[in-house]
Amino acid sequence: MTPTIASPSFTVWRALSALAVVLVLLATTGWTGPHRVRVAPPDSWSAAAESWRADRIGGRTLPDPASPSAAVTAFFASLTPAQRVRLARRHPLVVGNLAGAPVILRYLANRQALRRALAADRARAADRRLSADGRQEAARRAHRFSSLLSGGRRILAFDPSGQGRVAEVFGDLERAERVSVVVPGVDTHLLTFEKTARRYTAPYGMAKSLYAAEREAAPGVRTAVIAWADYTAPSGVGMDAATGRLAVEGAARLVSLVRVLPAGSRVSLFCHSYGSVVCGLAARRLPGRVTDIAVAGSPGMRAESAAALGTRARVWAMRGAEDWIADVPYLDVGGLGHGADPVAPGFGARLLSADGASGHGGYFVPDTDSLRNFAKIGVGAYGRVRCAEGASACRSEIHGATSA
């Protein structure tokens, strides 16, 4: 029998139909919602990078911000402590985001950058030449900056340009034996980095909850958790959410982060919703220190199977019974959609229980199977994870699994 070949018009029709289904589902299940008009502040990063490139220290040029992390590490190792601090204070936005710069120096630089951003947006909030929306936006940003400056928080990355990016560390990153990175999804930016209501749906709340659960699961293991909102995520529903365009850039930034984490630590990625698209695209380039990639509420990982991700890391997947993401078409037609369902048996991921997780954003809520499973993966207690439907298959063939 001659195989049937789909015509181009049929393929286009199928793609448009799939996109229509995605838009309808997301519009009726809470992913979308009213989005206020955003008034972007000036591009701080461009000016900061230009100033950095024009500077010298000890008669030497400074490495380009896009330099390989190894070159940046070597450069800072050649400086005196006073010279390092001088650069951090003179160019805080660059040093605070420079892959390969010492972690403690990045914390120092980002506090300085936050102070400058806070002063700038307080001035913008009081500037009557701006529209009411512009002043309100500036006031909200100033409130976020003030919060990030409070209580000795460890800010690993910060850029106020556009919607803004930020990454925060819980625990002692330099001494950690195991590092967990939380990769969030759609509508992640500076103003949504932490929330008062539904706090466990925001990167800050996710990471803080995971850090507490890891310490409870294995008090003797030195852990650190990174709330990583250091990429440009899609805003609401649209082509960016249905394609991998923004995830490509996010994946490159994620790989850059993992490569400069302190040597000797084992790394686990916990990827929620569109964040799992980022993790899927990054998987092939991740260094060997990444032992686990766990996805929750995933719309797909831009791959047809776990093996196709091209990583040596273990791939875990979970989806709660009440998560509407299950109704999104799992396909990739002309670049629309994100591929196969990671919790489908044929995908080949290790399937975890998500009992207790409510809706699409409840995976990091305390006292849920989803959070407990994440924590056990994060500390390497693989023998204690709870598999989906009570099966034990997800724990098979893991060498060195502990019950600690």
C-alpha cells in the first residue's frame, strides 16, 4: 500500500487548529489573565557594558562581558582583593552578571546595582512628566528592588532592563555539595519574582520551599537552591508561549549558569511549565555535573523522547491530576507546540507522584508528594522518591541511590 503523504495545506491547517486549541485552553484555565501595560525603563545593561569596555584597571583592559567564563575567572584571580571590589563598585551591573566572577563578588555587585536601580525608579515614580501608568510601574519596581535588598539576600544575577531578570541563592553556594536550580515558566520577570498571594507559584517561593524541604530530607547534606529567573520568559499567551524562540536564548543562559557553579557540586534542574522547554533545549549542552532534570506541568521539552534530549542526566517527570496542561496538544507542527508529553509512558522519563499538587502551579507547595520528591532528588536520596501510582520503576538502575 502506498503511504499517505500529508499535503502542505493539511499541515498548515493542523498547525493552526492546534494553536487555536492551545489559545482556547490557556485562556480558559488561568494561564492568561489581565496584563497591565508595561512601561519599559531605559536599557541599563547597554550603558553599563559600554562603560565597562572603556575602563582599565592597573593599565589592563577588562574582559568582554561575553568572554568565556574560564577567561573571566582567570582575570579576577589575577587581581588583588581591593581591585576586585573596586570593579564591583564601579561596574556593579556587569560584575553582578558576569559568568566566572567570584560568587561573593557578584553578591556585592548586585547589592550596589539594586541600590542604583532603586534610586532611579524612585525618581521615575515621582516624575510628573511620566504617565500615571509609567509612575505606577516605577513604584512597583522600586518596591521589588527594596525587597531584594532586605535581609542580606544573596542575589546572583540582576538586570533591571526591560521586564528585568534576577536570580537568588538560598544556602551557601560556594560550599554546597548539591545545587538545585528552579527554572520557572511563563510570565516570569522582576515584578512576579515573588508574590504574597499564591507565593509558591513564584520563583522565590518555589526555591525557598524546595530549600526547606531539602534540609528536612537530608540535614547533613550541604545544599543550595537557586531561584533562576535570569531569562526572558513569554508574557501571557501568544506565539512566544507556543514556540521555542525565547527558550533557545534561555537555554543558553541556563547552560552558562551551570558551567560556572562551584566545582565539585552535583546539580539538579527543576523545571516548571515553559521552564521545561528551556531545560529540554539546554539538556544536550549541560556539563556532566548535572545529574537530574525533573519537569512538572510540562507542555513538552522540544524532544520526542528522553533519549532524544541527548543528556546523561536522569530525566524525571510529574503531572498533577488537576493540572490543565494535560489538555494542551502535545505536538510540534511547523514549530508550534513543544513535542511529546514527558509523562507519556513512551517518552521514557522516570514518572514521579505529584499527589497533593493542586492545579498548574502547586508543585512546590509544602506537604505535597511533588515537593517531597523534588527535595529527595535534590539531595540524592533516590531510594526514597515516590513513583507515580505507587510503582517502583522510577527508582530502578540508579547507582549510588541513598535512603538518607
